[in-house]
Amino acid sequence: MARDIVGSPKIHQIMDPTNRRLTYAFIVAALCALFYALGAWQNSSPPSSLNPTSNLGSTAGGCDCSSSSPSLSALDFEAHHQMNARDAPGSAAGAVENFPACPLNFSEYTPCQDRTRGRRFDRTMLVYRERHCPGKDEAIRCLVPAPPNYKTPFRWPTSRDYAWYDNIPHKELSIEKAVQNWIQVEGDRFRFPGGGTMFPRGADAYIDDINALISLTDGTIRTAIDTGCGVASWGAYLLNRGIITMSFAPRDTHEAQVQFALERGVPAMIGVMATQRLPYPARAFDMAHCSRCLIPWYAYDGLYLIEVDRVLRPGGYWILSGPPIHWKKYYQGWERTQEDLKQEQDSIEEVAKRLCWRKVIEKEDLSIWQKPINHVECNQVQRSYQTPQICETDNFDFAWYRKMSACITPLPEVSRQDEVAGGELQKWPERAFAMPPRISRSLVPGLSPKHFEEDNAAWKERITYYKRAIPPLSQGRYRNIMDMNAYLGGFAASMIDYPVWVMNVVPASSSPDTLGVIYERGFIGTYQDWCEAFSTYPRTYDLIHANGIFSTYQDRCDITYILLEMDRILRPEGTIIIRDTVEVLTKVQAITDGMRWNNQILDHESGPYNPEKILLAIKTYWTADPSTE
């Protein structure tokens, strides 16, 4: 008996049009279900291409210039140059290098704090030490090299006390500050004894002295700022108390202070108190500190103390040691007259009084003031003084190229005299996930508690995916992390159980401005325009996270320079995570193929159907040729 053949006249007679439509619909539905299940199954396991035992990017002591591609089979996130990095750098055979290496004298290039450019500007009020970024005609299109024999820094907490000499080959501080125990050279490494000009017994003992006067261990104080930080030993040792410090110092004759701090794994930035606001929002820090930082606090009608008041939280503390405190004991060593030092202290006391600060205590080398929790009484005090008055109108959070104000930043209104202006914060570590007052009180337009809760939920999913894709993320491989577009600080919050710290960057043009929220969560960060360079030395971050940065900036400036800046501040064998659309990531990858990065694009953590993708990249190890001038 002959078979009935599909499509024959007999079959068409048996199957009416209704049955045919149902059959086709069933087949289409079955195929869709099959392909969806297959895609879900493929996405349910960790990316097999991210095998941490592979050898890509691990050419010992040399230059691996291999270009990357979407079909890259593996990425190696481990460091390979901690103890043996003596081989002369070379180039991989047949590699195509679109971006050449800069000369060796660019190895510590800081574009916006370049001293040659700074000399063009006024020395009054240290204007020449402020940010002065290169114009388009001065921008470089080369890769900033690591010095010869560069090694992977020590892991935390060893890095707090030691750094490789080859990474920062400067002995100036070890000589100039020899009697103050800032830094010592021991063979092929530096040692940081934890000393300082005003804490010869070490930073730990100095912090214990402060703790005897105000509590540093109950979780009330979480964020601090150290002006004129030296090598940031104060911030380094505060980390043991659960306090994270934004340390800053200018790029000046004390060569590479901030670079030493970051090499130790301690938060720091290049910065100076001059004419512009510090790049932090109002009411950011719980504590501010100056240990012989040489800032003329009383000068210019107290302008610099007024700026500290802006960034200090209601109820926050300002700590001063060094001139003129305890001047009766030290005046001869400071080579100043008693009358001069007494006048300086009296002037500081007067400015503090006009700011409505209360002097908590002065004991031996330490003097501590406290900012009021609100301005109820301050409004009355101000009637007695002509200056400084409370400012009337301004965006007091905005601090990107904004001149310092000679008036007091007003605090949010309160209904009771004992109410903390802007809302009271929970103690650390509960503070990290508690609802920030700026959100709960609707002080940030466009942000609601729902946004905060959704962001926290999203980061639980993201960090799980990241840890699967990058196993060393939770294993101590990274210490200094930057989030280039931090939003609410979710990345930093998701990493609090690991030995890392995060520089949370909020683009200066962001709307809404969320940096104040990040500080209320107990994290630190800064404003930044990514069309310019960041205020740090080269090779100071282990991992950089960039969410939507290139979509944001692609119509504002050449994204090539953003990628070159990321390469400048990333350590050799450091990791980059870029989240963006496929179209944007394709453009980014085309540029990075010539930057000595190994990279590949992965699916979004929610699956392959999400239009957002993730580019993972590793900066390969290479150094400058020692013979390069």
C-alpha cells in the first residue's frame, strides 16, 4: 500500500484549513519553548570561557601585546609578577600595536596635575596646584608604561606596611621625613612604620589618643577626610576601627605621597585646598582631620574652615594637631614666636565660633571641635556677626569646578532643637543597607525608597554573577576598586565582606546627583567628568567597574581618551568590567584591541536576551624599556 505523502492532494483533502492552522501554531509554540529552554540551560552555568587556570596575559616579565577578540577562549585574572619581574620587556611576535607606549618619563603622568602646566597659573592661594587639565591639542594617545621591574603590590593587609621600591622608585620622603618615621627603605622594598610628624609613637597610638576623647569604635563615625595626608597612615590605621578615610594631598615637593598611599591599598586622591570646593557633596564626612597639614585655616576670613564645615555632617568632628596647637611646648621647634602662634590659634578659635562649632576638648597635641546637629541656635548666633553669614541660595552638593563659598552652608530645616538636620544615620555596619535619609526624606529629586530597594536587589544578582565570572574577586586578588558610575553605591555595598575599598565616582553631570546618598551609606567617593583625567597617579587601581559610562559620554567626547585614562590608572594585570549595550561595547572592543588588553563580551546576568552585555578585560603585563629616555 502506498504511503500518503505530505503535501499530496489526498492529505489536503483530509486536513481542513482550521486543523492546519492549529497544527502550525502547535509546531511554532513547541519550537519556541525548545529554544528558550536551551538558552536558559546554557546561561545557567558559569561562563566556561573564564577559566582562571589559563595562561593568557601571563607572559613573565615581558610585553604581551596580543589583540583580543569576541572568540577569546579564556581570561586569566591571577597576578604573576609579585616576586619575579626582572626580565626585560619584549613584544609578542607578530602583534599589532595601535597605541604605542609613552616614553619612560610618562610613567607617573598625572594629566590634570602636571607641574609644568601648573606653572602657567597664579601662585596666589595655590591656584597653580589645582586641577588644570590638558586641552585637546595636549592630550596624549599612548599607553603610560609601568617602570622597569614593576611587581604586583603586596596583598592587604601586608601592603599597609610594605611596598616594592621598583614600583615607586623615590627615596626623597625616606630622607626628608627620616626622623618622623613616615617611610623607610629596606632592601628592595619600602616599609611604612606608621609614623607621622605629630604622631612619633605611630598612627595607632595617635588614634588611641583620639579615641580616648571621642569614640571611634561604636559605629557612629564611619567616613573621614584627612587634609594634607602625607602617606595616609592615619587613614590606613583607622580601617582597623571600621572607619574609611578620604585622604588627599597635593602633588608637591613631597614626591608621590598619594601614590605611596594608594600603593599601600589606602584610599587617597591628589587634591589641594585652594580656591575650588573639594569634590565632595555637602554633609558627607563624619570626621575631618588635619595633622600639621600646613593649611592656613584662619586666612581669607576662614574660607578653608568654611569649606570643611560644608562637607562635614551635622554633629561631625574636626580634629587639629600641629601648629598652633600646644604651641607653648613646640614653638621653638616650629621656629615661630609665641605671639605669632597664639594669634593663629586665637584666630582659628574665632572662626570656629562664628561657624557655631563647639570646642569639645584640647588635650596636649589634640584639639577637637564639633559641628552643631542643626542651625536652630546658629541662626541666633549669626545675628552677632557680620561674617560669615549663612548662604541663601546655591547647590551646596555641587562641587565640580565650583569656587568655595565665603558663607556657611545651610542645614536642612528641623522641627525640634534636638533633631539632626537632614536625618540621623544608623551606625556602621547597619548603615550600609539602611534607607539613606536623603532618599527617605525625598531630598534627591527622582529617587524613591523603591529605587533604593530595587538597586540593592539588582546588585545581589550582579555580584553573584561577577564572582562566578571572576573567581579572584572575593579572594583578596583586588584591593583598590573604582566604580566609574556608582549611582547608589550598590557595588561597594555588595563587597563589604571582602578586603576591598571602592572609590565611588558620580559623573558631575549626573541627574539625579547621588553622591550624597553614597556617603550616607558609609562609603566614599568623588565627582568626576570623564572627559578629563582622574586625580590620581598611574597604576593605582586593581579593578575598574564602568556601568553605562560610554553610552553617557560617546556624544560628549572621544571615548578613546576615556579608555586610555582607564588604562593609565589600572595596574598591570588589573581587571575591567564594562556594562553597556552591544552596539557600544563593539565600539569599545574595537579600540581596546590595540591597547594590550585581553577581553571578551559576556551575556547579561539575566540571560542572553537582555540587550545589555558585559565586557571583561585584563590589562596585560608589560613595562617600559629601561633604555628608554
